[in-house]
Amino acid sequence: MIKVGVWGPGSMGVIALRGVIDHPELELVDVVVHSDAKAGRDAGELCGIAPVGVLATQDPAALLAGDADVVVYAAGANLRPLEAVGDMVSILRAGKNVVSCSVVPLVYPDGVDAAFTDPLRQAAADGGVSFFTTGIDSGFANDVLPLVLTGVSRVIDSVRVTEMFNYATYPDEAAVYEILGFGKPPEYQAFAATPGVFTFGWGPVVHQLAAGLGVKVDRIEESNERAAATESFDTPTGHIAAGTIAAMRSTLTGYVGDTATFVIDHVTRMRDDIAPQWPQPYISLPPKDLGYGPASGQGVYRVEIDGSPSMRCEFEMAEDHDHDLGARIAGSSRMVNAIPAVYAAAPGLLSALDLPLITGAGLVRPVDGPSPDSRLFQF
């Protein structure tokens, strides 16, 4: 059994916490939390199941001195990336591997400024351990999935990955209304719309795609557009007034020479009909009364590869028809499922290009196992 600690059971980390508890090859040994409300509570209670005998603490000292082999670091880092890097450096120096989703550029460390990677690289070497960042986007949907699809190409002209995401049910209200700026007037300078921020966060993915295909990106261009609501409406997390921002599109284009070869496109909305001229999920699917159809209708990840043959793949995730929750479960589960491979890897900073195929080994439910309803997440 691989002993695992979880640091930061928030919107992603609490799902990873449940995944570690459920995984047959992993043993939960430590939990570090930030809020007073979670401190002292059993890890099972935090993720909606029976107690498991591991109590959450706000002091990371016990985790750092404990016997965890791997730590899942999922603390929020959108506005504190260097502080999060400092936390992860301390974990690596303590001789514990790290799997994270917090500082998204680190999905491809070779594409990140040395101010972020040098401390991690040195700490991993000192601790003799490995570091890996993953998720869905950044992560599986825009690194592993497109690169796997290119494996059946004869010629590749360009690769485009588009995220179409409805944020109406996203549980982090600060991220939705402050960082993304939804519900704010057009003159509000949202952090996510600040020039250069999208390049910082997702530029490394562009370089990772290029590295996976054996070429080098010569330059990256960034664009950002926002769209206002034409009428007021309410969402499960807040109110969007007419005239305030209700959708945003951020695009990175990576050029190989003078050719636009790699594109990362993010289209985020608070209601599906906002900015209809921007990319939309393909909705001409079989009706649900036939037993199949769109899992949520709220969003997909689309990979388009121009070449021979040309390809288009739409990847949709949902939990109880909720695209946001499905994406968070998938991103968190990829962290958990990667733990054995990261634990076995040589010390250093890793990307998806350095690891073997990550599967759901050990997760197939036995015929006489619990019914699906008994395992639904209760966040």
C-alpha cells in the first residue's frame, strides 16, 4: 500500500480525498486543512462517508514528519502561486512525492519560468522524490487526449483544443465572480482577463503539445474577449445583471515558424445561450429517451486535428448531469490514479510526457460490490 496525505480538501481536494480513501492500492494517513470549520474533523466526514480514523489538522508539521509516501496537494493557488510552490517545496524536501492540481502551468515544468521550477527541482533532488501536476484543463483534456489522437495521424497541420464550460454551478464563488469577473461591469479588470495571465497559465500546455510532437513553438499570441448579458438572470451561485460580464473567451495560438499550429481556446459562460457566435458544444445528439445522449449539455472539451486524417473529438464528463462536478471529479481522479506511477518514477519534475499510460486500474466494481447510489459523492 502507498501511504498518502491530502493537503487542501477544497473543491478539488475533497474529491481526491474520497478517491484516496476508496482506492485499493492507497492508504490515507494525513489530512491538512486551512479552515477552522474542517480542523479536527475525520477525513471520512469531510467527504460524506463514515469516519476512517484520520483527523484533519491545520498544522502541516505532522504530515511533513509523518510516513506519507505521496502527498496530494490541492490547495487553492490562483492568487498565491508562489506560496503554493513554497508549500510543495517543503513537502518534497521532506522526502515525499507530490501530485497536484494547484499551480496549473506546472503541468509542463519545462515551459514555466525558473522562478517557479528551480526551487521545486532542487527540493525534488534533495528529497529523492518526484513532482507531478495534472487535472483536466490544464491536464488530460489538453495534453494526453490530443496527443493520443495524434497517434493515428499520417500528417498533422494543426491541433486545436477548445474548452466550453458553463460556470453557473462552479462552487468557488471567488473564482467565478472575482477572478473571472462574471457579474461585474465591463470596466472591471478581472484577473483572468489581464493580458498575459492566460499565457502564464496555459502557455506551457502549448509547449507541451509541441514537445510531444517533436517540434518547437517559436511564439505564442494571446487574445481575450468578453460578452455582457443582455438581460438579468440568476444562477445557483449568484446574480448576473443585464450589462455585466456573462461570458469570456481566451485563446492562445502557438506558431511553429509562421504557421499557427497549436491553439488552446477557452470559452466560459454563465448561461449556455450567451455569446452564441463563439464555439458551442455539438448538440445534435440522440435524444435521452433512447437511453443515450449528452451527459450534461453544459460543456465539452473539443479536440480538432487538421491533417491526414482530419479529426474531431468531443469529450464530455458529468456527474448527475452536472458538467462542472464531472470535470472536477475527473481532474481529481487523475491525480489519485497517477499516484502509483509518480511514486515509481525517477526523482524530478514530471509531465504527462514522462509517465506511462494512467488507467483506472483497481477501480472496476465487482459484480457483488456496492450499488452506484451508495458511492455517490456527498459534498
